[in-house]
Amino acid sequence: MTPHISNDVLIMLDAPAALGGGGMGSTLFMVVMIVGIFYFLLFRPQQKQAKEHQGLLASLKKDDRVVTAAGIYGKIWAVKDDTVILELARDVRVEMDKSSIRRKLTDSDATPIKQK
């Protein structure tokens, strides 16, 4: 016995071509649209944020008050090439990677380190 496919199944399989869909041009257009959406919704904002963070890291200087990725507040005591030394309290200093600095505090944000 040979398998028999009804005419209805053959018509349904040929339906996209009959409707004008499924052409190479429309498929390519959809792929380009999806790539464009991903670029503008995901990649471009990420690149902008990375560029802003690099600018922040380049602008760090002594006595800036900052917050690290771990949520540690401190004052920059010294800046090196790839690291910064943060003063967390009087005579308490920690050397950290520059990239762990998340934001710089403004005067209204900063709470002073209590000195004895």
C-alpha cells in the first residue's frame, strides 16, 4: 500500500503560497524588523549606559563620595589606574576595582563620615 494524501491536505500545504505570503522578500523584511527592534530596545540603551559608566569612572577624583555595586558608601581617598581606595570611616580604607563604583553622590545625597 502506498500512503495516500488527500487533496484537502495538499491544498492546505499550498495555502501560504496561494495567499501571497511566504515569499523570500517578506521573510527577509520580518528578520530585518526583528533585528532593528532588538537593536533599539536592547543593544543601544545598553551601549549608552556603558558609555555613561565609563565617563563616570574617568571622572573619579580624590574626595568624591561614591556608592559601590555592593551598596558600600565611601569617600575616594586615592585613585589608581584600575582601582580606587575608599575611606569608609576614619582610618578604615579599602582598595576596590574602579568598575565596582556605581554612582557618584551629590552634596545633597552624601552623608558626612563622622570624625571623632
